Amino acid sequence: MRQRGLQVLIALDQVFNTIMGNGFADETLSARAFRNSTKTNTWNNARKVIDAIFFFQKNHCEIAHKREVDRAQLPPEYRELAEKRELI
């Protein structure tokens, strides 16, 4: 049940990110804030605010971005397929 709740929160985060415009549908706001933090002060400030909200995880936005790049958010079956495709 806890895992389902976490998945729902992540899905809502992704929807909010997409509604804001120019966000990727499968990207969390935290990952987007880190990705864009070097481009504008607005995103750099957003990253700082999000990192402060998630104070219990140091560098939350950077970790979220790394998880996106590593495809860690994908279900195990999709991760396996993605890894196999990279080997080809």
C-alpha cells in the first residue's frame, strides 16, 4: 500500500510538471528543476526550494535527475528491455 501511495504522488508530480508547460510527461518537477537549474535563475531557485522541502534527502533534485537519466523510475520489465536495447 505504501508503494502505491508513493506511485500516486509521483504521478501527480509528473502531471503538475506537464501542466506547467514545456515539461516531459514522465519527468518529475524535481528532475526538471535540476536539469534546468543552470539555465535560469527561476529554475535554480525552484531547485533550492524543492531541495529545502525534501531536507531529509540531501541534493533531492540532483538524485531525481540521476534516477531519470538512469531510467530507475521504469518498471523492472521496461528497465530490462532498455538495457538489452543498449547492448545492441
